[in-house]
Amino acid sequence: MSDLNAFLEPGMLVRHPSEPDWGLGQVQSVIQGRITVNFREVGKVVINGTLVALLPVFDES
């Protein structure tokens, strides 16, 4: 399976599609399909980009 998040770059804001309680997250790094995101409510999480398509957030409001 290909990387569903290949367009993500550090600094981008995202949400996890099946974990809305985690709140807004900021991408910290994207390395070989592994995305490290710092979520407001749970802290730093490493996500397998081949399994989860994170939702980009372009407007925080």
C-alpha cells in the first residue's frame, strides 16, 4: 500500500480521522511513511502513513 500522506510536511496542521478527541495536531516529521504528530490533547504520536490518511487542516477556526 502506498503512503496516503505523501503530501504532508513538517509544520502542517492535521486531524486524525478516527480520533477526533486528539484535537488538532502539528506534523513534526515525515520519514519513510512514519509521521510524527504533536496533538494538542494527547501529545506526540507516531502514525503509520500507509494505514491512516490524516486530514489536513487549512483553517483552524
